[in-house]
Amino acid sequence: MTTSEPESRTEATEAAPELLKAKGRVLSTLENDGSRRWIKPRVSSGSLHTRRMWFAAFLIFVFTVLPFVKVGGRPLLLIDILNREFIIFGLRLLPTDTLLMALLMVSTFLGIFFFTALFGRVWCGWACPQTVYMEFVFRPIERLFEGTWGRGGAPRGKVAGWKTAAKFAVYFVISFYLAHTFLAYFVGVDKLITWIWRSTPLEHPIAFGIIALVTVAMLFDFGYFREQTCIIACPYGRFQSVLLDRQSSIVAYHAQRGEPRGKLKKKSAELPILAPQGDCIDCGNCVTTCPTGIDIRDGLQLECINCTQCIDACDAVMTKIGKPIGLIRYSSQARDEGERWHLLRPRVIVYPLILTVLLSVFGILVATRKSFEGVMLRNPGLPFQVEANGEVVNSFRLALTNRSDEADTIRIVGVEPSTIRFELTTDSFEVPANGDRTEGIRLFAPKNAFVGGRLPARILLESSRGDERAVSCTIVGP
């Protein structure tokens, strides 16, 4: 036993490297030995690439201009977290609009699910900021400095150091600009311009820190991490197994037509012909043009972002050798297996129905919103006190928010139940336009009105515009 144990351990140790060695790439961005595989995709010009390029230019324009667009003096889109104010396409939402924001968020996700069920990962390949800026801003700049402008692919020789430094200098300028544009959505373009031209970073260190952090993050993302964001960091690809069905649109290789693949053979120098094989000539163009480094011929993969570069590459080859285009095309798993494509299917029906209900409720709530909000906040300290006359008193703060663009006057018109009385320093409150006001209020209730030490109450409010609102609270007692 003592001699066989060391021998078996030695054999296991020697065999371990072979057992752990991967048969192929674990990720498209890793070599077999685990080192980074730097992907330099070749540009495949075609109709789809041209459409994506124009659409990307439109999205970049919208992203840049949107912070400057105002409706009624307000930004079209603003996410002001510090001031707890959100403006979405002119609609002003406050922290008290929890239900509205929840409906909007759920509707957004359902909309993504619906479009994914219909068109696959069209968001990833056509509209995602990561893809738009990586493929149509940062990669073209890289090709310009590395000498592969217009065709892409790996540079033919070693790139000079000054070119690499210049490339990252341009990357920094673009990232710095994008960071400022990004911040404009959170503070407003007017405040951002003031910070840039009329103050120093020491006067707004938080904003300056955000700019620095976002700039560094973008430099890291687009300069180093790159396509790994789609493959490793983004969960969307891993969700596609539940977001897609067999009828969903995907970029697919027509294996029945393309296999068995084989190299192009020639009978003469003038007339190239194919051997009795599939239409795929195994040129590898679909692989070298893929921005995530996969082979679409291996089937549906989470790394595929539906950028359609492989379609343009393959169509160009098929046209050149006199074969029909569409060996790689938009398809579906059902179509590839010879089944009939169906537009109407459960998720395509259920998603829009739920979306319609949610958006209808959202619209009704927006249309019936009052011009002001009110909430009762309990003062810190003792929850209640008992007066000499036997009444129980609770101290609150009445917080009022004016939603309108003009000042408003709000007053208390009653309290429910009628056994409760209140004390205020004033009968009415002047609340500024789009502003807030908080006033102290004391509520008195008789001891015999409490059940289990609690008494639900409602404060009835009315504005000078005629809007009425009831604010609920709970009075506690012995």
C-alpha cells in the first residue's frame, strides 16, 4: 500500500494537465492556452452594413442632441437623482410617483421581450450603445491609425508606438466628450455648461469625479475590454434562451445548403467551378468579419449579436462565385429545420396584450394626476402624548409638492374621522412652482377612538386650482 499510493499520485499528477486541457477555445476572446485573443474584425461592406452605419449615425446624433431639447422649458429627458426629479419625454415624475415609474420600467422590459421574440437580438446588433460606438467610432479610429482603414483586419506589420499613443489620445477625447454628454442626462445641459465654463472642479467635486470615472470606464471598455462586454459582462446573451423561441428571427447559416463545405476548385484559370459539394467554400470570411470572433456555422451562440456582418461577407462571396445569396441570412430555428414560420404564437400575443394594459393604466394615471402631492411624515421623538384633557396628540409634518409651473395655494378643508381636530400655524400654504413646502401639524384624538392603539385618519386638501386630495396617516395612542 505504501509504495502504490505515491505511484498512483504521480500518475494522476501527470495526467491532470491532459484532463484539464480544453479541446478548443472556451471563449472566442481566449486562445487555447488562456491568453487574450485580440479580435480585429475585417469590414464587410454590404447593404446591411450600410443601413447599420446610417442608423448608428442617427443614434449618435440623437444621443448628443437630446439633452439640449426642451419642451415647455423642461429638458425632454432628465434623470436628476440628487433632486429626485425625473423627466421622461416631457413627463415630470417625482419620488411619490412610485407606481408610474414601476409601470414604465416594467413596460420597457416587456417591450424588449416582445421585440426580441419577434426580431431576435436586433437591439444588440443595431441599437446598443456598446455596439454603435465600438463598431462605428472606436474601431474605425483604430483602423485609421493601424493602416487598415476601409478593410479592417489585423495590421500587416508592427504598429509604431506613436500611432498607438495617438490612437489612445483620440480615444480619451471621445470618452471625455461622451462622459460629459452622459452627465448632461443627470444634471441638465444648462447646469453642465455652467460647471464647464464658470466654475472649477473643486466647486463641484462629485460631478467632476463622475466625469473622471466615466471617462476612465469608457477608455477601459472601448480600448481594452471591448467585445468582452457583450460576451462576458452583458447578461442579454444568456437571457436569449428564454427570450427567443423557435420562430424568433436569428442570423443563421443554412447548413442544408452549405454542407458539406469544401474549398473552391478550378478546372481552368478563367472559369472557377465548385466540386459536387455544398455552397460553402470554407473561405472563413464569416469568421474574420465577426466582431465577437465566432463561427456562425456552428449554430446559434450567445456571443452572436446579430450584427449581420457575416451576412454581408457571405453574400459577397456567393455573388463572386455565381451562387445565390442567402447562405447566411436572417432566419429562425424552425425555418432552418424545415418548419413553417408562424407570426402568431403565445408570447407574441401575450406580451403586447400585457403591454397594452400596462400602458393604458399608465396613461389613465397620468391623465388623472392632481396638480399637487401631499404626504404626512411623522416627527421624530415620542410617538404620542396625552394632554391634560385626555386627548392624544401626534405630531406630523405635512410635505406638499406643487407639480405645476405656477405657484399654488393649498389649504386643509377637513379631517376624517370628524372626532379628530388639528392645529396649524396657518390656514393655507403657498407652494412655489415645481417646488415643495413642509409645515408642522398636530392631530388630536379622544382616547376612546383608538382600536389596538391605532386610528386611521385622512387629511383633506384642496388647491386654488380646484384639485382635491386626501392624505392618509395613522394616529397612534395608548
